[in-house]
Amino acid sequence: MMNNNEEELKLKLSTLDCNTSTKYYQVTQTLNDTQKHKIKTYFKYYTPENFDNLENVAGKTTGWMCKSDDVSKVEELLGITETREKYTSKYNNNQRKTSDEIPNLLEKVALSFSK
């Protein structure tokens, strides 16, 4: 059970390495030993030395993270129901809906040129 200050357990984007186009994710809560044991093969402790050219790295460069390729497996092992895939799907659907609802403003603009 969560208290008001805790986030729901999920994976959040923590780091983006533009050198390799890799996204790294962290969990939003402290895990118990059983949960840690389930996912330990997918997580690695990263430090700035693990990244080439830090100028092209956005976000945190220190901490326990998993790569984007492992996100769905980690979510499954932890029983996370609000997955990254669901979030991305909802976001994309909302983007499409919004863009479809916005009228083409150029159709409403009448251009007139005077000499």
C-alpha cells in the first residue's frame, strides 16, 4: 500500500545516451529483497565512467538502471500493470486525437496583398 508521498511502482526514464541512442530506466520505489532478486540480471550500477562523451548524455549518470530493451521483462517480473508500452500507446493516441481536432488554421486565413 502506498502512502501519499509514494509514487506507484513503475519504471521511469532516467538517462538518454545520444551516443548510442540508448534509454536507461530506474524504478520509482525502493524494492524489497525478493523483487531485487527477480530483476538483478537486468540492472547494472552505472557511473559517469560507463558513458562515452558525457556532453551527449542527458539525465542521471549514476545509479541502478536497466536498458530500454529490458523494460518489458522487468515490468513483467515486478507485476507492473501501468507499463511503459501502455503509457506510450495512450500518449500516441492522445497526440493523434489532438492533432485531428485542431482545425487547419491556414484554411481560415485569407491573404490579401495591397500595392
